[in-house]
Amino acid sequence: MTHSEQTSVLITGGNKGLGFESARRLGERGWTVFLGSRDEGRGQAAADKLTAGGANVVMVPLDVTSEESVTDAVRLVREHTDRLDVLINNAGVGRAVAPAEATADEVHSVYDTNVYGPVRVTHAFLPLLRAADNPRVVMVSSAVGTFAVVTDPEQPASKLHELAYSSSKAALNMITVRYAQALPEIKFNLITPGEVVNHKFTATDMNHHTGELTVTEGTDPIVKLATIDADGPTGIFIDRLGPIAW
């Protein structure tokens, strides 16, 4: 059965934090939300909570590091819709290992989720995205993936000495721009959940809730780019206040 009259969105890492809040906000708009979660129990609990609030949510078991899991996710989504309007690649990991201690395996494990994960999911869902009238892909990146921020001594990120997370987000930024250039029929854009000019970031599990912004504030740019119309931008990078430097 298809529900082609409703806008549909798949959110990876949707069981908590930015992913869950994005699901809640888009669900309030009447969208069909495919809530991707690596942990099925937590994913179902999150989906049940959103459904109780009136949202139309389908929990999708989804481990972005597994080709098999991604393939199964496509199959499940196809049981509910013949197209996907929006893909939000939100799932991510981060471990601050000092450069001197970082190994290739450590870097690879972060890239598997933060870089290869979005590529796996995007590639697998391209046919469903192409079937939509105005397909959009939102990549959840980070300001620490920009050279402008990391090389600015006034930014706290310039003093965060690690290799894997920041470089993975820099790679994601480049990948997204290349997608945008090569696939103009789909809008590919990037967000960071913060306020770069104000040196603020969103409180999430990844930073032990030390950020000054709420998850609602952090998802402002996600919702903005998820809801752009057919003449909206592609290949841009924004925070909740507007465009940021690369």
C-alpha cells in the first residue's frame, strides 16, 4: 500500500537527540516519518512515543554500517510508499582520541558511520528519492568539519585535538557538495546544529549534554532544509542562523 499523498521522510539515528526531535517536528506537520534506528527496542519506543502524540511513524531497523541492514530498510520503506521525499542522514558517532593515539582502525570505525554510512543510505534510497517531485537530502554535519572553524583560534573547536570526527565531517561536506553538483534533480544540503558565530552547539549525548542550545534549536536548520520548495538551494552549509564558511 502506498501513501503518495503524504510527504515522507527517513531519518537515520532517529531514536534520540537531533534525529528524534526532527522526527517529532516533521511528524507534527503531518509527514510520514520512517524512523531509522540501529537499536530496534529503542527505535520502537521512540516511534511509539511519537505515535502517541499523533504522528504517523514507521520504525525502520537501520544500521548504517551494514549493507544488509540498509537493503532491508529500503525493502521495508517500499512496503509503505513508492517514493521518498526527504532523507535526513543524521546517524553519527564521535570519539575524541588525541592525534598521537589515533590509529587507522579508530579513524576507520568513525568513518564507517559518519562517511560511508550516508553514502550507503543515499545510494540505496536514490531510486525512491528520484521518484519524488521535489526530493531533498539533509546531511547532519558539524562546524568542526570546516577549515574556517578549526583554523580560527577564537573557536573552541580549534583546541579540540582529534582526528577522526572532524575529518569525517569534512569528508561528508565534500561528498555532499559533489552529490549536489552531479544530481541537480535532488537537493543535497548540509547543516551543523549550532550557532557558529556565537561559538554555541547543541546539547546531545555525543557531547554529554554540554551544549548551550536545545535539540529544538539544533534541529532548526534540519527542518528548514527538509522543507525547502522546488526552487530552494542545493549544495549549501548552514546553521540555525544562516550560511557558514567552509
